[in-house]
Amino acid sequence: VKGFWYQYGNIFKLLNDLGIQTEGANSSLTDWSTSSFFSDKGREVDSVVFQQLPRLPTPLGQFVHTLPTFARLSIADRLSLWRLAFALLDYQDEYEKYDSMSVYD
């Protein structure tokens, strides 16, 4: 299986139900690894495996941990992303209003 999230317990349950070991020295799964995304100009960005990284609030964690992985982004462009981080924080506050609503609201 390529590209599933650690929290997908149903994948682990399925593998265990099939008798496929998912933990320990005989695990059929490899350690988590990054993926890279390429354009015609070469490597653009590496995905981040957050599992072993320090936890930070969203979206700050994504910003801090992914910013260094953009191979071809200038320093000026990287710094300009702070504006996006603030917009995402605003959006998160707005989005929380919907958490208490039902689908019928």
C-alpha cells in the first residue's frame, strides 16, 4: 500500500485480519518515507512525514515543517507565505463555527 495515513486503522485491521504482520521486526510494512513531486524543471517539493516531528498547532505545524522542503522557492517567496498562514488561521476560526452545527442547520 502506498500513501495511507497512520490513522487509517481500518487498513491495519485489514492487514492483521489477513494475517499480514504490521509491527515489529517481521512487519510487511516499511518505515514511513517522503515522496517527491517533480515538474519539467526538476524536483519541486518533498512531502513531509509528520509522524516523528514535534507537534505544532495547525496550520503553523504544516508551515514550519513543509517550508524547507520546497526546493526551488526563493527566500522572498517563502517569506511571503506568512500571509497565507494568517489567512488559514482566520479561516480556522471561521470554520470552528460549523463544528457545532448539524447538516440540517
